[in-house]
Amino acid sequence: MQTVTIPTLSTERLTLRAPQAIEFATYRDFMISPRARFIGSFDVAAAWREFAAGMGHWALFGYGPLHVVRDEDGALVGEVGILNHDEYPELELGWTLFDGFEGHGYAAEAAYALRAWAFAEHKFPSLVSYIDGENAASIAVAKRLGAVEDPGAQKTDPEDVVYRHSGRGRLQ
């Protein structure tokens, strides 16, 4: 049997930890909602495959998604991850906030912590965030992280903009 180690990371207000099966309902409800429009179109089965694929990242690559939990009350606020999807030309740093948790800086705080871990642990030369050009909130998060738009980066969706993260980026 293979043992998979998934880190737990802490920030000032958040804990980033392995997703738990019991949390699938929250994940599913977000993924099948209109709010997931920037990620794609999902039904329940596709949401399960995405959830399970995220967990498989940890076994295959040693990185993947972490669930973001607010320390003050244990609320599951979203997910942040390093993703190696087969259709993406590069490794992606991605984030999602579940309904009601937007506007508090949680996405940037969590993404900053995971990015720092990823650069320290895996020595990646860079990471990218593929963001729908109409997703102003995620573009703002990328900029807050100090990522720089990379118009020359390869992408699979022509509507996306690509923001490049280096190991030197700061939370602004």
C-alpha cells in the first residue's frame, strides 16, 4: 500500500489541509452552481471526478488541492491547489471560494501559502494561473499575489489570461 503525505499549512486566519470525503457535498454544490462558470460546466458525476482527480494529484505528483478552513469557526471557505491537468501546458496555481466567503482576502492568503510551500518543496521555476478574462475577482487575486500577466504563455482556452508566479512574489 502506498502512503501519500498531504501537508497541512497554516496562515494567520486559515488552515489548508487535505480534502475530506464528507466535504464533497459542499464542493459538489459549488461546482454544479452558476458560480462555477469560470471553471467549467459540471454535473454531479463530473464534480465527483474532479474531486477525485484532485486527490489523485497527491499520489501521482506530490502536490494537489487543499481545502481552506477558516480557523475562527472551522468553516470550509474554498479550495486552493497546484494542478497538473493533462490539457494545461504548465502547472497551475488555482483557487476557488465557496458561496459567501468572497471579499475577505481568503483566496490570496491561501494561494500565497500554498505557492510558498510549492516553491520551497518542489523548486518549480514558475507556476501559472489560467483565468477567464472576465473573472475580475481572480485577476485581482493574481495581481495581489504579485503574479504578472504573461501574454506569450501557452493556453488551451483563448478566453483565458495567464498570470505567471515566481518564487519571489509577495502578497500585496
